[in-house]
Amino acid sequence: MKGNQVALLVVVLMLLVTAGEAQSPTFEVASVKPSAPNRDFSEWGYGPGATVRFLNVGLRPIIADAYDLDMSAATAGGEYRLVGGPSALLLRPFDIDARAPAGATQAEKKAMLRTLLADRFKLRIRKETRQVPLYALTMAGKEFGPGFKRSTLDCNSETAKDYRQKNRDVATPCNVLRTEATRSSYAFRGAGPMSSLLRQMQSRLDRPLVDQTGLSGNFEWATKYRLLPTEGEALVFVDAVREDLGLRITPTKGPFDVLVIDSVEMPSEN
């Protein structure tokens, strides 16, 4: 009986090891090194075939890309979703040139990039929900402002496709965002779902913006405000959003999903 139990334990351990290997796909070959100093260009992305290349790209955006985290300022809260880790190392640019197995999808290549970061940079990362300073976006009253309205155009319809072809310079309710800036004013207009509006607003705010309006569907919006010294711009922007769109931006605290870097090191030699 004991012999059978030992044999069963060995089989279970082998299955666990196999499963662990299946969950950690790797590149066929990969080169990792710090970027040359004073390089004035960058290359980023998943090239044709099996190529994966990051040249002169900071470690922080590489990590964000591997975990499908859009860190651009135009993304609602994206730049706040990766926390922790040594700033000097995360800002340092690296060159990563790798080859995936033939036929690998982009999702599979990103999984391989996560494996590479764990192996070569000793990256340890985890998901966590934290209570953090936020801005809540709510309705200011019962009515929309003069610069905010619902749209009935179905973005997937033939009518919408034809409209976009004929009106390339006009915002349509299909995730189109436009900004206009001068020395004395800033304006934005756009169209699409509330997630698109939040992305556009986020670039003017210093903490994550969370939609609590309860609104769904497609909208069109436009607002404009005068620029003040940096310390006063956010207040003017908040006032313009309330007056033009009928929406309120309120400082608050609440749960926010982040990725926490527990540890990361300089990469091992190739």
C-alpha cells in the first residue's frame, strides 16, 4: 500500500511540474542588456513573425506592456496602476531582442515576456486592491450640460462607417477624441462611450478618475476653458466640466486595482 502511495505522489508531482512549465512559456532565444547611453530613438513592439523587440525602452513601460497595462496619460488611471519598485531601475532603458516559436500569438509572446522578466530581472509582481485617493465622476444634476448629449449612431452600422468616411475631421460616437490648445485656453471634444470620455479627462487630472455616473451608451461632448498657472488649471477644468457637460468631479478615496512590484533587479548577463 505504501508503495502505491509513493508512486501516486510521484505522478502528482510530475503533473504539477508539467503544469508549471505549461504556464511559463519561454522565448526560443532572447538578448537583454542596458541600452547604450545617449541613444536618441526607441523601438517598441511585436514585429512580424516571431520577433519581439524593445530598444531603448524604460523597464517600467516594458513591465506594463507585458501585463497588458496601458500606462499612457490618456488612459483612465493607467499611469497609477503600477506601483512599487526602485525608481532608478524602472526608469532605466533596456534593449530586449527575442524570438518566439513560430506561430506564437501576441498574447503568447506577452506571456513569454513575463517569464523573461521573472527569470532575468527577478521580477516579482502581484495584484492588489488598495484604498487610494481618487476622483469620482458623477452627474452634477438631473440634466446634461449644453456640451454633452447622447448619440444614437451605432458605431458598428454601415451608416456609421459611411459617416466616418465622409466626415474624417468630425468627431463621431466611435471613440474619437480631439483636443485644441493655445497659450490661453484648452478645449476637448469627442464621442464614444463613457470610458472614452474618462480617458480624455484623465490627462488633465492628478489621480485616477472613476466613473460613478451610471451612464451607458454612446455620447458626444465638448468643453473649453481658459488656462491658468499650473496650480489653478485643475480647478478651472473641474468647473468647465460641470458647466459644459453637467458632470461633477469630486475628490474622494476608494478601492483601486493595482499591480505591486515586490522586487526587481538588474538583469542577469546574456
